[in-house]
Amino acid sequence: MREFTVPPVEAAPQVGGLADAVFERALAEPDRVAFGRKDPDGTWRDVTAARFRDEVLGLAKGLIAEGVRFGDRVAVMARTRYEWTLFDFALWTLGAQPVPIYPTSSAEQVFWMLHDSEVTACVVEHEDHAMTIGSVIDRLPLLRRLWQLDAGAVAELTAAGADIDEDVVHRHRRAVTPETVATVIYTSGTTGRPKGCVITHSNFMFETDMLVGRWESVFRSRPGEEASTLLFLPLAHVFGRMVEVAAVRTGVKLGHQPVMAAAELIPDLAAFRPSFVLAVPYVFEKVFNAARRKAEREGKTGPFDKAVEVAVAYAEALEHRAFGTGPGPSAALRVQHQFFEKTVYAKVRAALGGRLRHAMSGGSAMDRRQGLFFAGAGVTVFEGYGLTESSAAATANPPERTRYGTVGQPVPGTTVHIAEDGEVWLHGGQVFSGYLNAPEATAAVLNDGWLATGDLGSLDEDGYLTITGRKKEILVTSGGKSVAPTALEERVRAHPLIAQCIVVGNDRPYIAALVTIDQEAVEHWLAMQGRAPLKPAELVRDPSLETEIRRGVVAANTLVSQAESIRTFRILAHPFSEEHGLLTPSLKLKRKAIERAYAAEVAALYG
């Protein structure tokens, strides 16, 4: 199949902007809990719709008092926290444009984004961010204001606007239309200098309304149960912003968690108890691996692995029934599934807060088997696909017919087309209007409303999309064999001891790989063998570890022909990190940077 369209579930918005939902919700349901806000002592406290509106209004008045006007761009450099959402909606109330900056960005990256977007003011989280801005401020003549969240920026601005008439704010808000620019979000820059994606209020409203309309069972609560989600994705990333907007527009209680590391995230999931989450595969991998390690420590590896097999078989049987290719789980399978419900599956759900029944996953590919396991354990993960340029999701698996291992069908109102060379093209109301100050780059990806994604994929007979790689990432060996690295890398990463994998081989005689290890998993693996912890330099030379990693590589090689297989690999002592410029903030590999940083190791693979 070359093209597939899903019709819209409702009409595209014709009037207004994103901030209108704040005021409408507060008017209709003033006492409804809109947010859970975590105090410094770790206590979660409720924020009502009316209180949030008042805080947005007060902050908007302060921004006006400080000179922010309709169309101005204001940068926000912070981790995911309540105040970011507050600033977003205060700025949208005024028709201003927040420009998100990743908190880990270097001074030069910050300079480029602030210079390119011509920001006039900036909000930072703490003093380190302020110092980063300060190091380049002499080259930013348009930047007039700098506010620091941890130094009381919200209270300072609210006080500054105390004498501003509310009607001034509402005049700004009423001037916002769906076609008004809402934000400029910079791409992660995996292939060069970041480009600013211009996204309108209409883009975000279309995106969130279509998602909520089609996935109502995810975003709406059960009778008598509050719908809630904990946002731990970076708000500087389009996926996180989409979650924020969807929650406010639909009245879902929203909490913020600034750290995606499992050690800090999992306790907050247990405390906040979301009814659904939107995440990246990393989160589900960490939950699964932690559960399996716990079973190993308790001497219950066999029962746990059996529970996994049963969950996968159970979910696969339901999948076959949904597509009319099977009768569903047999009586024997249902009995086995019920047996493991309390002993295994309920504990996995408890690690995610206990109330979680649905999740959406994006950002990178999720292993089919992992998706089946979570579904069998009672948490259906709807995998989707999208880009910054498509305001987040362009496809996602539908609730009643999830096809695991694919990224689903087009979001309502969206068309997916597969070009002659296999490139995925998108068309819909969520497609951005272009790159800021970059007409040539815009023309290269936008043609009559169609977005050329740069990703390669295929559509099956039911319109489900499978992503097979990126055009720019295809490796061509010296023998002329083309290899898409992504599927190989994801399969290698499926091994529990492996954290990251990058496949190399461009203009080389064969395919090879660099592999990093999951330190926590390896420490557990050594302990289960009765061995003492090893230093990183010792680990990379450990014969037993090499044997384990080789198993992961051999398993990945079963996906491809011999010419495309990984012939050799090197275990690295340290993981690829964002701090060293080897990962994007959304955890994607910066291939060229990694190959430069590990040039000697790559050369040794072919020595």
C-alpha cells in the first residue's frame, strides 16, 4: 500500500487559541483539579482550574508590565516543571511565542537559538542557566529581560503586574487566532545546526483534539475515577508540549517530574498514580528490567520468565482476534494468565503507580515483544510516530486494533504516503508551517502541504506504518550493500545488559558495532554470579561479559542477511551521553559525533 488516510473525528478549530481552554475550564469547572504540584518536601498538592487561571492571568499581567507583547518571542530554559506550563499559557494568553531551550544545551547552542529566533526575554530555571545565557548575552542585543525561576521569577512578575487591568490581557487573548504562531521549537540537530520549527495554535489544537477524540479511552477517566498523567518528557521536546496542551484542553490532571531516570521517576509514579502516561520506550524497558532483576534476586527467575511468555501469548491471541485471524486466548491460556495476575502482572502495574491501564510511546522504536508483554500485563502501550515538524504524533495504534511492532495508522485527519524511494510523507492539520528564517530548508521538506519526513517506511494492507530507518542514516559498505542500522541497533539493545548500540560500516568492508552496557544491570548480573563489582576498564575486557554481549549481537543478526550482519563489536567503558554531545535531549544517537569521538575504536574494528 502506498497511501492511507484516516478521516478527522471532528472539525478543525476555527477561532481562538490555546490559552482559551484555561479560562473556559475555570469558568465551567472552577473546583476541578487541574494539576498535581510537588512541594519541595515531596508532597503532591492539588491546583484547581480556577487557581491555575488566576496564576496564568497574574503572570500574563506581569509579562505585559515588563514589556512582553503580542508576537514577541520569549525563551524558556528549564527542566519539566509546573512553572514551565504556567509560562507557556501566560505567554499564549498574550499571543507571545515561547521558544523552548533544552536545559543541557551548550552556550553556543543557546546563542544560536536565541539569536535565530530573535528572543527579547528569557526564563531560566537556576543560576547555572543564567550564567550560560550571560556568557553569550553580549552577542544578543535584542535580549532585554532575564528571569530565574528558582529566584522567585513568578512572584516577581505577578507583583509587577498587579496594577495592570485584566482587560488588557483579554484583549491580547482575543486577538489570537488558530493561525497565530504558538511556538518555535528547535530540532535536536542530529544532522547539523538546529532548525526552528514554526508551530501554530491550530497545529497544536488539531493534534491534541484529534488524538483525544480517537483515543478517548486513554484521555478520559472511568466513571468515578480521575484521569491524570505524570509528564516526565522534556517540555523542550514537542512530545512533552503536546502532552501539556492535551491535558489542559481535556481537563486531565497533570503532574510534572523533571528527571526521567528510573530511580527518581518510579517513586513519583507510585506517589502520583497516573491513569495513563506518554513516554519513550526507555521507561518501559527500565520497569521491565527492574521487575526481572527483582525476580532473579528472589530466586523466581523461572516463574517470572514463564509469566512473560504467558503475557506475550495472551496479548498476541487478543491481537489475532482483533484482526479476525484467530479466536482469542484459549481456556488454558486464560487460566495461566489469571494465575500470574497477582504474582507478577499486578506488581509490574504497581511500579507504574497501580492505576495505569494505557500508555502512548514515541521517540524511538519499541520492541514488539515488549509491547505484547505490557499489554498482557494489563497496560496497553499505543506506539506512535511523529516529528517536531508534525507537532508530535502523525500515526498511532488505535485502541481497539493495536498491531504491535508498528507505529499504527494515521492520526484522524492525517494522510500517510510512501514515496517511490520509500520515504514517508505526511499531510494533515498538525504539519508545521516551515522553518524559521530558512526558506530553502522549508522548501526541501514541504511541498503543497506534504511533509517529507526523511524517514523510510512501509504501509501494510490495513494502513499500519512501520518505520525502517532514516534516509540519511543508511550505511553503504565498500561492497555496495545498503544497510538500515536502526532495526539492528534496537534488536541488539533488547539484550538486558546492553544500554546503547551504534552500527558502523559506511564505506567499510563489513558492518560492525560499538556497544555500551547498562551499569545497573551488569552489577546485578555480576552479583547473581557471586562476583565482585568490576571497574569499567575491567568490564570491557571481561570474557564472560563479551560472551553475553555476543548473544545479543547474534540475535540481532537473525533479522538480516549475512552481508548486512554485524561481524564484530567493541564494548565501551562509558555510555554515550547528552553531556558529551553524543545524544540529543530526546536520547537519539548523534552518529557523526559518536564516530568522531570513538574514531580509534571504530578503526580498530577494521584493523
